[in-house]
Amino acid sequence: MEKNYDYILAGSGMAGLSLLYAILKNDVLQHKQILVVDNVDKNQNDRTWCFWEKQPSQFQHLVAKEWKTLQFFSPTVSKTFKMKEYSYKMIQSGDFYSHILDFASQFSNVKFLKASILAIEDNGQEVLVRTDQGKFTSEFIFNSTGLFYPNMNEENTLLQHFMGWFIKTEAPVFDSKVGTLMDFTLSQHHGTTFMYVLPISDTEALVEYTLFSERVLDKHEYEKELENYIENKLGLEDFKIEHREFGVIPMTMAKFPSSMGSQERIIHIGTAGGHTKASSGYTFQFVQAQVSRIVALLAADKSPLVQLSIREKMFQWYDMVLLDVLLQKKVEGEFLFSSLFKANDPERILAFLANESGFWEEFKIRDSVPFWPFFTSGMRQLF
């Protein structure tokens, strides 16, 4: 089996489906012949994406819950802050997948193929995807699979790993208007460790045990910490686990290639393209920004290879410096985040983490962390 398409999307996770949706919403591109290849049907609610934004996006109707008030806790800092500009939002992946797949079903020019991808190649004459169902060529291939991930190891990568429970109680116990962004009042013996609590209603909440470390834990360790926190910190003995999630996100200094092949017609997107923010693991909004730029370039009949601006390179440098400090264990993660939240308006920290801060805000943030560890790591990343 062999067929040519205008675009092939290798992978149908959040990045691949975001790009598909953006293409189909564009009047210039929506009639292109598109093949989406994945070996898994996207019919499970397998992820929860949280992010913050100032204005409602095109996915606002998919937002399961949003919060204007957040909390930060550590042994030395306790802050509850009401945001003026941002809203913190949650989208369930099942809702996201369903919405985009329903929309795409209206287009006869879009084909979904359930197949295992064996290779993605540029042979100098054409770019192609080899699968166990055949070979397919295309003008451009957008890859969100892990086929071309760089070498990640304990020297250049922290893993953000987490187990989350959606719990439900009989009696109303949660304040659904207030979310806990980070609670560091936990043992830090595994590395940077915090709890994340997002109440969806007065009887439902996501409680997530999150760590930044070189290795994942045994399953029972996450479960034990969640049970201890829910029973001892939240004071709940009677609760039901409605849904469970587990994930691992690379926070890495390894360089992800933005494209491959002599013709640069294989474009990497999502985590595969380095659009998971290295210092935080947040992905959703960065993917949407990348996808928007790709579609604008395609519609203008230009190469869809997005070039980073000077400011974007600056934020990448910030990320690498922070990771180097944590990887070299120059500063403990709990102390670092406590210092940031103690000295700064939390909403300005969110702006910084969203790559939306200004120079003065960045100066204040740099000034609130230990100078020498960050100075030496900063110099290491320059040379």
C-alpha cells in the first residue's frame, strides 16, 4: 500500500490533534489531503492538562474547571493569591480528543490509520512514513512520536513524574474556588516533591503527588504518599477514587531537533519538537502557540519550520540554567520555589513560566534566587 498526501501527522496525541484542528479551521488549508497515523485509538481520558491564560482560547468550552485563586505552601512560605490577569484551567484529554475527532469526521480529505510507525524517512527525493500497514509519502510530515528523542540520561534530565487521583466525598469538604498549585510540606528525600490539589466541586478534587528526580518510584510509594496526604493533611478518611492517572514528563537539557532531513520537510512538534517547557513540564499552551505559527506559515506557502525569536532563546536559556542548578544539586527545589514565591508576586512567576514576562519582572525573579549557583550555571550554558 502506498499513497501520497499533502500532510502526514505521525502521532495523534495532543500535539498531533491540535495541529490537525488548526489546519482544518484554516480556510486555505482545510481541503488538504491529510493522513493521521497512530497505533492507539484516542478514546480514553488518559491525561489532564492544566495551564493558565489571560483570555479565553478556542478550547474554552472544553475547560472542565478554572480557578482565579491559587495557593502555595512550603515550610517557610504560605500564600493564597487571587489572580488579576490569568485564570488557571483544566482540560480533560477525553473531552479534547472527542471534540477534535468529531470535528475532523466532517472532512472526507482526512484519513485516520491505526498502525505502528516503523520509520520516518527523507530519502532525498521524498519524505515518507513506513508503517506495518504500508508506506505513505507526503509533502510534509509532522512528527510527535518519540522516534527521534535525543539521548536523555540522569546527567542531563530530570523526570517530572506524578500519580494523580480524582477523589469524591459524600459530604462537601472542598472550596472549589481555590486550587493548590504547590504544597511542599512533604518529605523531600526523593528530590523536589510537592502535592497539587485542584477541587472541581465541593465534593471532588484532583490530588496529585509530583516529583522532579532522576528516577521514578515504585507504584506503592506514590499511593502511600497520596493516602497519607488525603487522610492527614486534607483530613479525609471516607473518599472514593473515581479516576487514576500516572505520567512521566522529561525536563531535559538535551536538544530536541526541530526538523530532520536534507529538505527540512519532517517537522517535529509537541514534546518531540522541544515544546514541553524544560523547567516546568508544561506543554499545552506552548504547543498551541507552535501550531498556530506552523499553520500561518503553511497558509502563506512558506516552510512550516518555526524559527525561534531572540526572546524565545532567552527563555530557553533560563530553563537550562534552572535545570542545571537542580541537576547539579546546587539548590534544593523546595528552597528555590519558596524563594521565588516569597519574594515575588505569584502571578508574575506564572507570567515568567509562560514566557510572557517583561525584563523588569525577570530581573526581580533573578534577584530572588541565590546568586552564585545561578551565575555559575548561567555561564555554563553560555559556553
